[in-house]
Amino acid sequence: MIDSLEWATATELLTAYRSGEVSPVEATRAALDSIDRHDADINAFCLVEEESALAAARESEARWLRNEPRGQADGVPTSIKDLMLTKGWPTLRGSRLTSSDGDWSEDAPAVARLRENGAVLIGKVTSPEFGWKGVTDSPRCGITRNPWDTSRTSGGSSGGSAAAVAQGMGPWSVGTDGGGSIRIPAGFTGVVGFKPTYGTVPLYPASPFGTLAHAGPITRTVEDAALMMDILSQPDARDWSAGPAPMRSFLETLGEGLRGRKIAFSPDLGYGRNDPDVEKAVRDAVQVLSELGAEVEEIDLGWTDPVDAYHVLWFSGAAKVVEGYGPGAIDQVDPLLAAALQRHAGFSAGDFLDATAVRMKLGREMGQLHERYDLVVTPTLPIPAFEAGRDVPAGSASADWTSWTPYTYPFNLTQQPAISVPCGFTAEGLPVGLQLVGPRHGDARVLSAAAAYQNATGWHHSRPRSTSQLSIPTRK
């Protein structure tokens, strides 16, 4: 039985549709009602299409009544990050440079696969301008806030996706991740965010950030993330760099568990520094992994921060985006983006090749590490969510968003699968995320380990205090 449609997961909804307990129309109305109640405070949505969503839900309801569901997501209310093309809806990318009058006649691959599988698209969710930073505010859409404390940021750049899911405004969303943009907001808002191996989810158009960019699910449970991955990982000929579809269902391999797995625990990757509440929550989570049968070893990777190489690749891409809008465009973008591009300007082809060499070295080291360890575990972030409307925490020595995200962008450089799952709360009641990283193409391993941890704990049942009387559990 589903106690609350607002908090039902996608897999729960599909089971209820199958039995006739719930209809897609009821579930879609519940998501839309939640948006009506909460989004004025959160600002997760930049577009809501109630009429078309309810029409799609009625069509889904009719299919379920005939016992002819269209696919694996038939009737599930779904939001799309506003960096992804969505047929019939403008993709504004958080920028005043983008006209809403464009030719919006095409779906991005992830959107196309969800639509083909019957998902009910309810709207588009916010992103910082062109997805350039680790928080979600933009000149076009304003500030997206954290459901756990609306004075705090939701993180970014898929902050709209994470805030919507965390607040019960639909069970899942599609995000993108070029340096942590799925995992950062998942960590800050207490939901699940999965960045698959590069090329597992096709992308089109190609990202200006090149092969740093991934697409993937933001959900409330690992089961829903695996289900969405089964859908998103299907081929699309428009992405020449995508790999073949996985041989096995991610959802069907979730039960493999952790017994016998060898895990390398790196609390700081050799150069980070954690908030004490984050450190405690993550170490408690690592103890759970050990209790589940994993062989855990704390290691010192001895890394130096690869941020300079990352900046070359990242800000070269951001500069090309803005340049594409012609002379004067730089004066119309987020002033902090303009300032960042000024700080990180003048990169040469040699700089790009040097950054690529750093990337290749890091990838080789991680490949060799995974010959000894099945997984690497870190905090998702070293700090809890900070004040909304800022790019960096107050008092930061750096103006760059990468200064407070040291554990996410390295795994975009290496293209590895990585997931953030909720693992506790700070003394102030802010979520903490645990990051599990696998070898390239070890996506199923990452998901099954995350599912084992989730099922041994109760963090994914927690709800923002403003919307629920549920207490924060300590363990299941």
C-alpha cells in the first residue's frame, strides 16, 4: 500500500498501477499539487505544463486499464533538467541569451527514451547558466533553494532536479554531471544521484564540456536510479561517442550486495578537509559497509589536487558557449561566470594537452587501483549546504566552485561511475552524502553496493521537516 503519493517512488507507483491501486492521473496530480504548495519557496521548476502532463497521464491510465503499458516508466511523473532538449518546450539553459522562440522540435536522447517508455513529463527544472557551477541560481530563473533549509543552496548544477525530488515534486528527474552536478545536489538535499560511466547514457547535442559531461538519474532510492538507468542507457545514433547498451539490466543486478567486496576508503583523496559532522557521518557509513561483509581498508591515495587541469578543460568549454552568442554576450551572462572566465582565460592548445595528460595519468592510476579494490568510497562533499545565492561558502579563500567540491570532479576526469547516497545529517539537520566510485563500466557494481547500504539504513526515508512529521532515523 502507498501511504502518500507525494512520496511514492517510481517503482512503487508502477507496482500500484499494475494492481490498480493507483492511477497515473492520481500520481501526476499529486506531483503537481506538491509543486503548487512548495515551489514558490524552493524554485525548482522553470516550466510546469499541467495540461499536457494530465493529458499524458490519462493516456497512460488507459494503457494500464488495457494491461498494455508502453514501457518501463509508463505513467511516472518526471522532470527534466533545463539543459536537455525537450520537444515542444524551450530549453533556456538558465540564460537570458537563449530565446524561447527557438525550434524546439527534438528530444535529447534521455528525454526521448523516457517519453518512449511512457513517462509523464511534468516540466523542466532549473540549472545555473549553461550548467557552469556547483550551485543553482541564474539570471533567468533566480535562486533554487534547499528543501531542508530554504536559506541554504540546493547545490548544482542539477539543483532543480534534486530539490524537486527531495521535496516530493515528482519521484525522479534527469540531470547532467560535468564535475559533480548530479552528485553535489544529491548530497546537499539527501537524495540519490548517479553519474554513470561516460557514454553509458547517450548525449545530444554534444556537451561544450566534452567528455567531462555525463547524464543520469536523480531519485529517492537506488532502485529507481537503476530502473531509470535501464531506460536511459538504450542506444541513440546521434551520440557517436556512446558505448553499446549494457548486457544486463541494472535493476536485476541490484541484489549482488557487498559481501566479499574490497573497498578502499579515502576520507579526503589526499588533499581535502572535512567538516566534523560530515566526517563522522561518512565514517559511520563505512562501518555499515564493513558490517555488510565488505573488506574495507582506509588508504592514502597521495594525490595532489587535479583542479588546475580540470579548470583548463571546464572553462575552455564555458568560454566557447558564451562566445557562440556573439559580441557583447559576456556582458549579459551571470556576472560571476564572466568573472570566472576572466580568471581562467588565455588557455593554449598546449595547456589543453597538458590537462589531458593529467587526466590520462589519473585515469591510469584509478584503473590500477581498481585491480586491487572493487570500489572507492569518499564523502560526496566535505561540507553541508551553505547559504543560497553564493557560489562558495562565506569566508572562502577561493572564488571557484571547485574549491568546495574536491571529491566529485576528479571522477569526471576519469569518466568513472559514481553515486551519492544519503548517509546522515549534521547537527543542524542538513543531509550528508556518501560517494561510491567504481571502475569504468562497473556501473552495476556501484549501484548494487549503494542498494545494499541503502537497505541496511533508513536515511532515504527521511523527509524535509517542513513537509513531514517523520523523525530522522539513525538506522533501519
